[in-house]
Amino acid sequence: MTTGTLNALSRASSAYLRSAMHQPIRWHEWGEEAFAAAQRENKPILLDIGAVWCHWCHVMDRESYDSPEIAELVNERFIAMKVDRDERPDIDSRYQAAVSAISGQGGWPLTAFLTPDGKPFYGGTYFPPDDGYGRPSFRRVLTAISDAYREKHNDVTEQAKLVEGAIAQAESLAGRSGTFSPAVIGAIVTSAAGMYDARNGGFGSAPKFPHPAALDLIMDRYVQTGDEELRSLFVNTLEKMARGGVYDQLAGGFHRYSVDERWVVPHFEKMSYDNSELLKNYVHAYQITGSEFFADVARDIIRWVDEWLTDRKHGGFYASQDADYSMDDDGDYFTWTLDEAKAVLSEEELSVAALYYDINEVGEMHHNQAKNVLFVRAPIEEIARRLNLPEPRLQELLESARKKMYAARLKRPTPYVDRSIYTAWNALFVSAYLDAACALDLEDARHFALRSLDRILAEAWSPERGLLHVIAYSDEGAEHRQVRGLLDDYAFTVCACLDAYESTSDLSYFTFARRIADMMIDKFFDPVGGGFFDTPSSEDKQLGVLGSRRKPFQDSPTPAGNSIAAIALLRMHAYTNQASYRDQAEQTLEVLAGTAGQYGMFAASYGLASVQFSRPHTQVVVIGEDASAGELFRAASSGFDPVKSVLRFPLSRIVQSNLPPALAETLPNLPSIREHKTVAIVCRTFTCMPPIDRAEDLRRELIQQK
């Protein structure tokens, strides 16, 4: 039930918070006002942390927070506070650690109970309206917590202190540091490979998440060692995922995860950060194997993102697409009954699509057993044999069926797209699009990535203030809040700027990268213990548990901020030969060096940073504009090598003022280079080789350097 009276969330900016503005609960946003009210009235705080894309958040909204009876209980006994985890990941990460320490649970919705000063003493995730699922009813939890706070206040205070200590212990990296060793790379790969599901691809069992950083690390390890078992691991995983229901077979793009081990039934929300990192995976797999299947999946991800997750007018990538279009829905937009397929397809198209996508009278969805998740059941060759059709004809029918089904799906009520634009996630997609554009020759993707980065630099960056976390909110009528940038925003943006420099040879992007990297060091680096805190140092009073310092090293769910910061600094060192960048990257890696191998695939980004640190960097500078220059550039860009960068300059622009410091100093005599028509110069650890003018010689040189 909703009320005609709006609560305080009507003044919020976030789409998740604004979706609760009609609820009868007197919600507060995170802020001093809410904490002051809790202390003034001596009431515990009910903290709900969720996201607009979160299915179980919507379920709990409908079952509990829309209920007048629950609202009466909450309003009488608690100060209720709601937080969007996408808008405030700094709040979310700390209370996730707290609730995990209390209950062993984590995820969204996160339901935490706090003392008036914000210290957690009890919590969980989803609570049902009635006793069930092995969980107490939310009403019973609310009553018990309220009674305990009033009648056993000392016990609650003591519990809050214990939880605060547990948070500090969980976030402390004491005892985990050590001298960095490249052996950690193999330890992380071995740990990830030990969780490999050879039958279905991926890691572990249900629920099954993609682990893009782990796949990139394994791909790099394969390139370095030639271990065919590693090749089988990433090829099988990427193929099974792209043929499963976790991949949107009609529109393209990946859902967040699979509830089963076969990648068939997904949780249907689609996240920006999953698709940016998986796009990189498929591009890299194509570069390694030459398989057009991987290239096609990469192009298909871009097709979906271009259509659904981009601001075509201004540049920028949106945050997510919801799983459902209503409270009663569970993936109905994405799934099909046999009758729904019959209604839009010819008999011949249906015969092909039903076999290929496994559309039957009984499907995979529990809430409606007639609903089918589309996944690739059998190869084209097998279906062609079964139907006695030539493969070209079957392909033609399948493509026709796909287009008709997608057109019909577009007429259905559509799940909400959160058009919020977050700096960190945009930087990830800028890098992914530039990666794909180079490997697949996609000029439109390159152009859009650069427009999107230009928007970050124009709207989120200020040399005085630094970066903001939010560039734009989904609701254009909402007030724009200036949410300070976090470590991820800085580290990911530095990498995106360097990727843009390599894509354009426009030194302004390198200059932005350097300024943002230097501010990242100033705001976040720990000069005593090494590594980076996730929030900037501040002398202001910190609400709740925001005062606890965190140094994120685990990939969950985006790449870990410290690992990407280390990569950013190592790339900056390669362009500047400024020793402090490498020293600070090393100090960052040493923070977790003692135990990184124990984190397995959750430290895969740490493994990639270790690769950057352990191997000499290689820079290839291609000079020229003719067809030969194009061949040299393709030769330089081919293959997957995370420590190689490629720059391309017209003859007229290869001057010292257009180069970063290290290249300006180490490239051989520039006037004599400009006398050549077209060359490539390979530089390694600040030493450049003689110019090369043949693509086959360049390939040979790069292979020899591995």
C-alpha cells in the first residue's frame, strides 16, 4: 500500500530512494538529521540498504515497507533510514561487513539495526512478512529488537562494541603484509582453477557469478605458459555463459548471475559493471583464439549497451536495468511461454527456435512453469540434421525468429533502466569500449567512449575539488547531490584516461590521468602502512561507522580499488619514469602480499596488478598514416598482453611536446624518425629499439620479448 502523503524521500536524488517516497514509513536519508532524531528520541535506527535493480528489495518493499501495520510499528519504535548502495558504496561496504560479522549473511536488501550513533548491533538481509524460509517474520524481528533496545540496553551497547571491533578486525590488514613475490600470480590462478566447473564452465556451484578479473588473469597465464588446461577453462566458460540463459539471447548483454550451475536461469537484472568487464573478457578471448564467436558476443554486448544503457545525446553509460517491471513479476519481460512464441513466429520459424532456445510447454521458471528462459540447447549443426534443413536456411530462419521475438518483447512492459551515471562504472565502460574498438575496428564505439570520458572530465572532475562519484541521476527532476568521489572513481578514471591517450595520442588525456592519479595519492594513499583507503581522509565528523578505514583488495563485485590503483600507478610510471609511482604501487601490493594467494579468484585483480609489476612494460609507437602504418598498428595491437601499450602518431605530431616524459626522453632521434615514411618503435623499460618498418618483423620482435 502507498499513501497520498509523500515522505522525506521525495526530496532524494537516487531512483531507489525515490521509489519509496509513497511508502507509509517515515524514511530518512542518511545524514545528520536522521542521527540527531535517533539520539533526541533515544530510538534505534532501522537501516535499509538496497538498489533499484534488486529483486528482493522490491519484494521486501511490497511485503513489509508498504504495509500500514509494519509502518506503524517502525514509525513508533525506530528512526528509519534508507540508503542506495550504488550511490553510497562506502556506507554499504561497512554495514555489509557488520551484518556479516553478526549473522554470516550479506547482500541486498541489507537490513541493519543500529544504536542512535550508528553502531550496528543486529542485522540480516531479507526478512519475510511471516515466519518462514528458516527466518523469523519481520514484525517479530522489529518487536524483539525494539524490546531489547529498551529493556536490555547495556547488552545492546555491548553487542554494538563487539560488532564494531569485528568490523575493525575484518577491515584490518595487519599481519597480511609481506615482501611481494610474483609467485602470488600462480597461487591465485591455481586457486581459481581448483574451483573450475569443467562440465558447465565457470567457478564453483550455484549460484554462479561471472568472475571477469579471474578470467583475464587466466587468459594472461595461458598466453605466458601455453598451458592448454587454462585455455580450455576460459574457452569453455565463456562459451557456456554466452550460450546460457544468463546471456540475453535476443537483445544481447549479460544478466547479473545464474541461480543454477548450468548458467540457464539468471537473476535478470543487468549491471553496467558486469557487462563492461565481460566485454573485455570476450575481446581478449578473441585476441587470443581468433574465434569469431567471441568477437560476435563482444559486438552483441555493445549492441545492447548502445540501445539500452547509453546517453546518446550527452555521452555516458547508465547504471543498470531492473530484473522486473512490477512487484508481481519475476523475469516475465525476458522469458517466453510456447504460446507467446507461437503468436509471433511462423510454423517453420517456431520449429527452429523451439529446438534452438529450448522453448517447451513447461519451462524453467518456478513462479510460472509455462515460462521458458531462452538458452542455446544444441548446436546449429545438430538442429539442422534433426530438421533435415541446410545450415544456411536454418540460420536464416533463426535470425528471422530472433528479430520477431525481440520486436514482440519490446512491446511488453519494460523493466526500469536506472539512468544514473556513476563515474567509476563509466570509466570501466570507457576502457572496455576502447579495448573493443581497437581489437574489432569499431570506430563508433571508440567515438562514444571518448565522448563519455570527456563528460566525466567536464562534469565530475575539478582540479580543486577532485572527482565526484555521481555525474547524473536517473530522475532529471531530482536535485543533483554532490557525492564525493571514492577510490574506485579515481583509479578507474586514471586507467580510462590512459586508455584514451593510447587510443588518440592526444596528450591532454595523459595530462588528466596524471593530475587525477596525483590527487588519488594525496587523498587516499596511506604513507605509513601503504595501500589506499577507499574514502578520502577527512577531518569532519564521520557518521555511523564511516570513520572505520578500509583498504579494499577483494573483487566484489567490481575490481578492487587498491589493485586498480596499483595498475594505474604502474602505467603512470611507464610513461613518466617517476620512481614514486612504482614505489607506491609496490607498497600497495605489499599490504596484502602475505595472504593474497588465500583469497583465490577474489584477488584476481591483485593478480593482474602483480603481472603489471612483475613484467617489464612494453610500449609500441607506430608513426605514419599510410596503409603500412595500419598494418604495423594491427600487428602491434594483436594478441592479449596487459603490460603492452600501443600509440599511433601521424608524422607531423611525433614531437616531444606531444609525448609523455619517458617517451620524450627515450625515443630515438625524432628528426631522423620523421625522415622515414612509416615505422614502429618498440620501447621496453625505458629503452627503445631501432625503428621497424615491416609488420612481420614487428610481430617477431614482440613475440621474442614475451
